[in-house]
Amino acid sequence: MRNLYADTVEGIIREVEGLGVAPSGKLTVMVGDVVRMSVAFKYRGSAMTVTLRGSIGKRTLGVFDEIAYKTKSISLSQSADFVSYTAYVDIPTSAISPATNYDIEAKISEYAGQTLVKIDDVIDVLGAPEFQNFQITDYSKV
Amino acid sequence: MEVRQGLPMPAPVSESLPPAGPRRRGNLGAAVGAGTYTTIYGSAPSQASYGEQVTIDVQIRNKAAYPIYIAVTGRYNGVDFTFSPEYANVEAGAYGPFSASFSMPNKDITVDIWSWYWTGSEWYQDDHTSVTIALKVLTPEFSGFGISDYSKL
């Protein structure tokens, strides 16, 4: 007999694991995890190859300290009309210290003035598993 | 009509029919005698974007005192292209229309155009002209750039 409960739970877990967080939802990762940052945009102009850059960092007094980033080349076709594109970069987090409220940025490097977008306080990074105050609280006959 | 010494005369259309248009390329160095029996007039775009269809329209004037066969060939950046019709019977003093088109490459080009007349046994290169077509660069423009989502792999 089919276990509907188990199937449902497994399905939900799978869905959650593969689901991206929409801005500006919070994403929690462990140090060393990879964050996939997806972008969408429209482009018109001559054919060219540009660089998508996705970053994780900390913004302090308006200055973004880029801690981890990844770039990817994107080929854009020539078009006189706007054409929609989607792309992503996979950013490793091994260089990021465990902390909360990291900020993210994405841009087309060659056209940062037109494309730079920032979202603050959306990534929490957890460190290695840690235990604190582990102790025997009591002992009794059972 | 001026007839230069040493140049083959165009054959009147009544004498012989060309089997085909010119098979040779135009020779950029052969400017001597250019335009003795024909003159090239035409139009071409000053710029075109990459992949755009470029059309070259020319009118070749017959400067001979009788009808002759005229043909046109062209080349841009080392690439030969053909005009339509392959050749034409053009009345004395009249203009024969020829047209060609090709896809604009991803750089500026210089288009060379040659007119030819039929001597009765061969095509003779007569007039030459060239035109530069600049690659039209479309201004890059982005719209609605944004982070759509982020996830842990």
C-alpha cells in the first residue's frame, strides 16, 4: 500500500530544497555551500558577450565589501527590440565567515551603471556544527 | 564618342550573344581605360547593422553609340557577390539596372563594383567604383535587470 504521508513529506522536502528564495527573502546556508543567484533582464543592441557577476558581501556605510563572487560569460544576440534573458552564477561561500544578514549584488560588469542591483540582509551563513554547555543534568534509576 | 587606342571595342548586340556573365573578378589595379564605354551610377547604404540585408543598386550607362551587352560584378572585403541580371542588353545612351544583395558582416566593408562590356569574344572590364559601408553599432541597452531568486545548491 502506498504511503501517502511519506510521499507527501518527501515531496515537500524536495521542493523546498530546490526552491529559490525570491527577493528579499532570507536564505540560510552553511559555510562551504554554493549559492545560485539567478537574474533576469531584457537587452537590445548589438551582439556581444558580457560578464554577469554575482556577489555576496557586507555593505557598511554604503560601501559593499565583496567577500565571495562568481562571474559567467553571457552571449547576447543582436536585436533592435528588447529580448528577455535569464542567467545565473553559482557562488561558493567557503570564504564567508559565519554571520547573519549578508548582502548580495548582481550586475553586468561591462554595464554596471545600467544593471547593478543590491539586496541587503538576505543571506545568513552558519558555521560548522557547534555544541555549547554540554553537561549531565541528572542521573536516576529507570 | 571617345575611343581609346588599344581598347577592345564593344560588340553590337546583333553580332554575338554572351554565353554567361563575367567569370573573372574585377581587377582593382586595372584602372586604365575605366569607364570608356560604360559608367557606373548607383546607390548603397552608408551603414548597416550586422546580419542586415545590404542591397546595392546600380545603373550602368552605355556610352557607346549602339546597343551593347553590359555586366556588373562586385566584391566586399575579398568576398565576391553577383548582380542580377547576369548581363543586360543596354541601348545606346541608356542605363541598365543591376542589383545585388548580401548579409552585412560584423565589420566595416569596402564594396568594389566593376562594369564590363562584351567584345564579342570576352567580357572586358571597363568602369570601377567603390563605396564604404560602415557597421551600424546598436547602442547596448538593458532593461529590468534584477535578481530573480537565490538558492542553496
